[in-house]
Amino acid sequence: MALTYPLTPPSPFRIARLSLTGASATSRNVSPFTFQIQQYNWPGQAWMGQVECPPMVRADAEAVVAFLLAAQRGTFYFQDYANPTNRGGVTGTLTVTSATANTSTLTFGGATGSFALGDWLQISTSLYKVVQVNSSSSVDLFPVLRSSYAGGTAITYANAKGVFRLAEPKTDWSIDLASIYGVSFGIVEDVA
């Protein structure tokens, strides 16, 4: 049976350390005479990260290594495994009311309560983080919205995930004298 992308990581997927970076495409010109800065903000924004798995015995490590070897040629789902639920008190079946591509404001309906700063949400296959709560039906997100989502598009706020790729198409792991495996890898959001 052929592999189907995006892949799903083995379950349970344990992480010892996850370092995430929210990157924005910007450039700056600094005047050599006045040191005044002129900044240019482009629409590109994405998630990047470094994942370090805890020490594992072979049975657990081989599932992770096999997943990573398969992921070299495609995409996979990934999430903040340490924070699968939201901090805010939002509940309900959330759907998009208004979402315009390359903007940061999302309006939605179907919510009871509201989001809190730092909450994760998923629209389609993209992962977003709440950076400002405007009201109980509007938030600003990072990264900017990937597309103009149609009204009624579902919003996931529990176990929100996005589609990622390996930062490099290679897989490294180590095995010590006690047969304990060490696995770490870089990820980058698949911006479609």
C-alpha cells in the first residue's frame, strides 16, 4: 500500500522539547546618514521549529524513525503537543464568518465564550495562533490567513494541527550503549 500524504505521526507522539519560530517576510533599509529605518512588510509568514524527542527504547524509536523516513518525501500533520486545548473558555461548533487572504483578522460564529491569547486554531490544513482577541467573535491571528475561507468553513480549536514538512529531507538518530535512541528533527510549515 502506497503512502498517503499528509502523514499522521505515531501515537502517542512524545516530545521532550519543541522550539517554534513564527517567521515573517520583512526587509529593512537603514539610512547610513540618519540611522532611520524603513521597513517593508511582505505577506509571507510561516511556522518553523525544532523537535527533540525524549530518550526512547527501540520499539518506540523505530515507529518515529519510520515516520520521519517516510516524511522525507511529503507532508505530515503536526501540532503543539504540550498545549492541545485552548486557554480561553470558547466552546461550540465554530465556523468562519469572514476571512480574507493575507489579513490577520478572523471573524467567526457558533462560539460560546471567547479565545485567550496564545490559543491555537485550525482552518482547513493551516495552524494559527491567537495574537489578539477583538471580541467573542473576532480574533487576530499569526500567521496571516492563507486564503479567503468561505463562510461556514469549520474551525478546530481542540488538538488544532497544521501541515508541515521536514526542514531537511534527511533523518538522523543516535543509539547509545544502553540501546537508548535519540531523535530530533526540524520542521517547516507547508505553505500552500
